[in-house]
Amino acid sequence: MPDAFYIPKGPLFASTELTRGPWDPGSQHAGPPCALLGAEMDRAGKLDPARVARMTFEILRPVPIAPLEVKARVVRPGRSVELVEGSLSAGDTEILRARAWRVRTTEVQLDGPSEPDERMAPPSGAQTQDFFPTGQDVGYQSAMEVRFLSGSYLEPGPAQAWMRMRGLLVEGEEVSPLDRVLVAADSGNGVSASLDYRRWLFINADLSVALHRLPRGEWVGLDAATYAEPDGIGLSDTRLHDEHSAIGRATQSLLVGERQ
């Protein structure tokens, strides 16, 4: 059994079965590949010291469980902010395209508290829940520990859930705070689905993550709500937390439709 989502194979990353998503046994959950591409984009940045303030991923097609190539480059250099773009491909097919703003970091004297007075109840008081039945024993659902404070996978409506990686993003590499938040952030529409997944599809075409602070610790909290409209478009809006306070927000644009 692998203990990482990806294994380096020369210039490529072999996808393990831990990346498998809940909808299609041959496709990945979008969290791990977004984190893989996000890490490469962060490494490609030239500003130092600096960190990611916002990343937006365009999900062009389902991510196959296959060897993946990631590329990134700075497209707008600067002394205070820089724009990085990247892509993730399987063979000759581009799967993800992304852009990120990296912003220089420097100590500033603020007039008030530097962190918002918002805090989710700790994961120690949350209830561990398994994913809904996926038909597969191994996948993203077995690679992540999930604890709900409110709501559940099978209970439509807003939810608060804590998520923690059980292993590594890439074999042999230390997990970074950015890895942790990107692996979890794509689950906002899953934990807070407003529709019954057995009848409805609600597939995200993108993932945008804006962070005013990177998470501290292993847990990432999702305070999520998903909205679906009768014209077949939806939105998932997730406030991101660590155990200390809110750290940012994630949004997902959704395609909504009945299962065939």
C-alpha cells in the first residue's frame, strides 16, 4: 500500500491509487493534483521571502490515474509581487492550468490584531466519518482523515469538517503547509453538497484558493456551503481554517445536473 499520492519517476510523477476520486475509479480527486501543481508553482517563484496569496486552478478535464508532468514559470516578475503560471499534463494532454500570485513577505506593525477572531471548534471534538460508499477500498477517501463538526457527506447542506492527510503528497518529500491546504480545499463541495449525490452531479470546473496565512499544524478546517441554481450552475464557498483561526477562502464553480 503506498503512503504517498505521487512517486517521482524521473521528470514525471506516478499517480498512486490514493489519488482515486469518489466518482470514477479511473480518475483522481482534484485535491492531490492541484497540490502537486501548486507546489511546483511555488518552487518556480523568484521572490524571496514570499508566499502564495492566491492560486486558481482551471480543471480542463478529469485527471487520470497516470504519470503526470508539471511545469511552472514566472510570467510577470516583480520586486513585491509576481505572477506564476503552471500546467499539469498526462502525456500530450493538458489537464490542469493554473495561475498564482506570490507576494513578498516582510514584518509590518499593524494597528490591530493580525488574525481574525474566527475559530472553528477543534478537531478533537469532531466526529470521524467515512466517505460515502465509492465502490473502492483505496483512494482519496482512505488517504484523508475527516472529522465533522456539523453536517455529513450524506446530509445535504452546509458543513464544518476537519481534514488531515494520512501520508505524503510526494514520496520522499516533506509535506508543506501549502500542500495540506490545497489537498483539502477541493473538498468543499463534497462535504457541503446541497443535493443528494445519488441523484445529482455537482462537478467543479475550477478551484480558487486565497490565503491570508498558511496553516499551522496538520489539520485544515472547511466551513463550507454549496449553492445550486435551477439553470444548472452552482457555487461552493468555503472558509478555510487551521486550529488557531481562519486562514483564507476557497471557491469552486459547479456544473449541476441529474445523473443519467
